[in-house]
Amino acid sequence: MNESKNFILTLDIGGTYIKYAIMDDAFNFYEHGKLRNMLGSNLTNFYLELRNLYAKVKPKYDLKKPNHDLIKS
């Protein structure tokens, strides 16, 4: 991957699925998918699903902590 890009893991947490995408700070998409939302079974399984997703994509895209200056109220 291009090291000069800032990659962001975006999440859409719905009732049935957690949809995700990897984007850069120019809003270009690089990868997307969906997981079964495990929140209905228990909070631990929900957390583990998100943690596993992060562990899967972090090395590929070198995810950084978000720049909260990009978030507008």
C-alpha cells in the first residue's frame, strides 16, 4: 500500500450486519465487506468480531488513530 495515504476503517453497525470499508482521507474506497452483527448474542462476541476485523485489516492498510479534526459537529 501507498505509505503516504491515511487509511480509515469505517463502520455501519446495523441490526443484522456490520458493514465496513477501508477508505483514505480523500474518500476513496479500497476494501469493503460485511459481518454478522453478534451484538444480539452478547457484548463480548460483538467486541470480538470488531477486534478480529481490525486485526485483519490493520497490517494491510497500516491504520492509524483517527484525526478528530476531520469530524465536524
